[in-house]
Amino acid sequence: MKATFELPDSVFREAKATAASQGKTIRQFFTEAIRNQLRALRHRPADKPWMKHYGVLKGNAGELQAIDRLIQREFETVNPADWQ
């Protein structure tokens, strides 16, 4: 599918140079960048705003649960507006 959108010149120049340095076309570069962003958004826990600041502890479910309990106990409730 073709799409048209505007980017700041400086962003486009940097993207084009980075793509060239990686041996990719600008199309490949933007496709990969958008896929990575979509994947990151899909895997971000929406109900735990603190995780976007501290990351997800992949493969450490017990550790993650312990941290979540500590945070809930310490703060009781987290106001999402405070983390934006």
C-alpha cells in the first residue's frame, strides 16, 4: 500500500542516512521502524503505567509480581496522569 505523510526534513535525512548505513532502502527502514513501534505498543502493559519507565522483566514473572506487590503496597494506587 502506498501512503503519503510529512516528516521534518531533519528526521527524513537522518532516517535515510541510517538506512543507507545499514544497507537498507528507506522503504525497508520505515517498514521495520513502524513494525517495531507497533510491536512495542502491543506488548506494553496498559494497566501498569510504571512499566513503561522501568521495563518489562521478561522471563522473570515471580520478580515482576514481587515488584508489582511492592509498588501497590507503597503507593496503593498510581495516578496515570502522574506518569505521563
